[in-house]
Amino acid sequence: MSERFKRLADSLAEKGVDVNAVLTRLKAQVIELPSWAVGNSGTRYGTFREEGSARTIWDKIDDCAEIQRVLGITPVMASHVAWDVTEDGQYAPVRKYAEEKGLKIGTVHPDVFSRQEYIFGSICSPKPEVREFTKQHFLDCVRVAREMGSKVIGMWVADGTNYPGQDSLRERKHRLYEGLKVLYDAMDEDMKLVIEYKPFEPFFYTTDIADWGMSMLMCNKLGERAKVLVDLGHHLPGVNIEQIISTLLDENMLGGFHMNNRRYADDDLITGTVNPMDLFLIYKEIIDAEQDGVKTDITYMLDQSHNIEPSIEGIIYSVMNAQTAYARALIIDRTALKEAQEAYDVVGANKIVMDAFNTDVQPLIEEARIELGLSDTDPLRNYRQGGHAERIRKERGFDGINTLGG
């Protein structure tokens, strides 16, 4: 126990913060790792190749196991059927290999955007044969999830239109529900469906699930095992995401998060790097709701691309930023905050929140890492000195093109 931790613990105790309870929460935090983020990423204009990047689902499990080694709170790997295809189409071996590496498979994501058939959409397509193809794909995704031991299916419907008059918007809504119902009805009773939304891209006139209201509408129509998934990047500038979160929590409709960075919209960069207060305030609303007795069953997952930074380091740094935001939200003096609110003390209430945000919580996080049994309290340093990066560069090589002629 460091002197820094003792000083912080004493300071927090004076404010009535239960430091042991905070440590327990920090150690219990779980963030799913996206399998696709350890592979090559890019933009719509091109893919940037990284030496040693994961090529197969087996590589991805190895990389996620290494990330878990240095972080201790990432024992789950999310999978995407677009990129995690096995040689024989069987996925029970994936579950077994992941378990051998100390991981389990988390959210499974269907693919409704990467095939040529989806030019006019997938389940909302005006073409009946495409809608039928998509429904069969949904049924297969349930099989894949079942074989991998996953209990969550994450649904991002990339459908939409580019021009007024292109298609009937009401008919697309009906097709959307019909397709999602096939997926929902095929799922096991202990599975959860989380439905994502996005205001634009890849279509730009309309998106068939463009905001949290449209997602919530579909979830309510489908049943209690369907919840809204909030991607922090899927909002236009200025949207107050924490207010959306508090509303969904109060309605028991918040199912999960895709954490990333948002300055413009779907930036998909390292979470917590542009406006770390966003993540802090979101965690605040969740913790507030939990302390008020609101039941939560939230899947926390990273969903981002790493174009110029080493992918594994970008993921580790993202989780570290999420830990920091969570720790800050946990140490808010909520008794004093309630008193300030009841006294209509606007400045005082805000200052209490900002005091927590401005607190150096690294001693808390380092103590939690020690109690988790990690070999180094600095995950990035642990990774850089661990030899994994050098090993995968040597074993996997580099499949990109050296534009300088090498």
C-alpha cells in the first residue's frame, strides 16, 4: 500500500467515501474487448496494415489474452461474424480455445453491411430475397453464439436510404421489425439482444435505426430481452449522451455500451482521449441509478479502430481511460451533492462533481491492480516489456505494402 494511496484514502474517508467499496467496484469492472480491433483497421478510403496484426480468430484470442494479462478486467472477447470466420464453420473449438486462454466469448455481432447483396439494405431491403438471406444469417448467428457460449447478440442495422423517394420509409420500418423478430424469436431464453443506433453512415438521407428512440421502440415491440445499445460515437455533436443514459436506465432499457471517442460523430478512436468528462458523466449516471436501486444489466464493450497507433496499445490505453473515468465517478461525494441539490446550490453541486473529476485517482487504480495480482501497476509498461509485441511481429509478419518500395 503506497503512501499516495494512504493519503487519497484518508482524504476520501473524510468525505464519507467507502474506499474499500470503491476498490471492490474497480476490481469487479469488466470491459469486453472487440476481436476486430486487434486486426488491421482503416477508413473507407483504405486499410492501414500493422506488422504482427491478428489474422485469424485464434490470433485475436491470443492478443486479447495478453491484454487481459496486463489489465485484469478484460476477460471477455466480443466477436463479429464478418471477420471471425473459422475454417470449418464450427465455433465450439473457439469457445474451448478462449477458455484455455482465460477468456470467454461475449457479444456476437451479425454482419448486415459487408456483402454486395446489402447495397439497398439487409432486413430493410426492398428485395425479398435479400431479406430472406438476412433472416437465415440471423439464425446462423444464433447458432454461432450458442456454440461459443455467448449470451448477448449485438445488432447494428446499417440499413438506410440516400435519397428522398428512394423507398417507402414506413414499409422499411415494418421490414425492420419483421427481420428483428426472426432473430429475437430464435434466441435462447437466457440470451439478450442489444440494438444499436446511428444517425448516419453508410446511408445519408435516412437510417432505419437513427436514434435511441427508434431502438427503444423496436425493443419494446420485441420483448423484455431486447435492450438499447449506446455507441458513444453514434451521436451528432452537442448531443447530451448522459441524459439519454439516465432516461434509458429509468425505463430499464439500457443494455450495453460501445465505448470509443466522439468529437464529430463516429470517430471510433481511443476512448477518453478528447473529452474524458463525457465518459465520467456517463458512469456517474449509472452509479447514481444503481445507488437508487435501479437494476442494471449492462454490457460494456470497446468498439473502435486503431489506424495510426499500435492496436493492442490503443486498446490497453482505452481501458485505462475507462478505469480512470469509472474511479472518478465512484468517489463523488453523493451525500454532499444531494444536500447541495436540495439547497438549490447550483455552483456548489457542480463543484462537488468537478472535484471528483479533477481528483488524481491513479493511486486507487494502482491499488486495485495490486489486489488483482497484476505483475505491474502500469499496464502499458507491462505490455511493452512483456515481449508479446516482438513475438507476434516475428511470427505473423507484415502483410502490407511498403509504399517506399521496400
